[in-house]
Amino acid sequence: QVQLAESGGGLVQAGGSLRLSCARSGIIFGITIMGWYRQAPGKQRELVAAITSGGSTNYADSVKGRFTISRDNAKRTVYLQMNSLKPEDTAVYYCTISGADYTGQKHDYWGQGTQVTVSS
């Protein structure tokens, strides 16, 4: 059974940094993309950053130049380094991985989320 476990969230002052981690257990076949989404109160979940199996990255305009997504395949972990944090970055951050199970059925796996709160 696949599980994604996020960690690294917390309370930080504006201008500070946090690094989120997403460690996966279980086997995912044919991973195509790994990403981070966030959802602030009263708002829709939005894509923050993504990285493909080939290493290409994509970022929301609001975080470009401040956030960096990376992965460590040996540790089965994807990271989100967040610098120059702003109060508007406050949200629950979710990790997601797209791939397949042993039958070939495709899934989008999600973690339980980690809270990031940026104080002004």
C-alpha cells in the first residue's frame, strides 16, 4: 500500500524559510510526475511546483524564484524548499505523485498535508 508522508511544516516569520519533505512507502510504478499543491482557507487547491520523471520542473508564478522542488530517488523523497516566505504562502501543503500500481492502473497518490503558517 502506497503512503505519502509530508513533514517540515510549521510556523515561520515572513522572510523565513522552510523545507517540506514527502517520503513515500510502497511501490509506485512508472512515476510520471511529483508535485506539491497547497490549499488556503476558503480557496481552491492550487499547484505550487512539480517535477517530472525526466527532471523538468514547473512552478506557480507566485512562487517562482522563491521555491525549489527537488527529489532524491534513493530516499524516495521529494522536497520543497521555500525561501522568502510571505503571509500569503500560508496554507496546507500536499504532496502528490502520479504513477501506477502493480496491475498498471494509474493513480494520483496524495499525502495527508502539512500546515505552513507565515506570520507578518
